Amino acid sequence: MKFTGNGWKKNITISKNAIKNKSEMFVDLSNGGVKQVGYVITGKTEFDKGDYTGYSTQYIDLWITILTVVDTVF
């Protein structure tokens, strides 16, 4: 996957294991309940160290929101 960003190579690696182990993402409802709206997936990318010595591997959480026309039950 490729994304735009400042200070990183713009490539994020997401393993099959990361997709298998994704976490649900919820929002709070006005009635006090919660509703699942997507998933959080951990990916890996290379960030510029900032001192001209190269890049550093970092893990980042991607918040994936599922947009649908009808209410989705996960």
C-alpha cells in the first residue's frame, strides 16, 4: 500500500497476520451504547531519522473506517 506523508517513505507493509489479528474500532452512541465502525490494523513503515543517517522501522496503527449505505452488522 502507498500513502503520502512527511518524513517517511510512503510504503506501509501489512502482513497477512496483521489482517488476521485486526481489532474492532467502535464509536460511542448518544444512548450510551457503542457501534463498530471499522478496524484497526497494525502496519510497518520506514521513517526518516532526521539526522541524515537513514530510516528507522516503526509500527503504526491504521484506522480503517467502513463506510456503507446500509447499517452493517459485523
